[in-house]
Amino acid sequence: MNCFACGKPITNKNVNCPYCGYRFTVDEDNYCPNCNFGVCAITENMCNKGIYFQDCNIKEEAERKSPF
């Protein structure tokens, strides 16, 4: 499994990421908020990332353009 925040491999999601310190919460499902029944609401194509949302190229592009 990879860290949701930094993408580096982690072995235990119940502790903080050893690379960036991010910690998963109980209510986090790692699914993209733009995925609607398996279809990307932005591209209208089938979502092929599922729980590997950190690998989504749309998410990566949005993060590059984000001022935060």
C-alpha cells in the first residue's frame, strides 16, 4: 500500500507514514470524490484507479496547479 498523501510505500496504514507523517483516519476510504459508480465525473471515462486515487493523473494535475 502507498501513502495517500505522498505516494511512498507504507506497510501499516494504522501508523503515521514514516516519510511525510500523514496518518489515515478511520472514515477515509481512499476513493476519489469525483468517481460516480465507477465513472470519472470529470472525464466521463471509466475510473481505472479505484483505491489507488493517489495515482490518478487528474488528481496529480490538480495538485500541481493548486496554490496550497
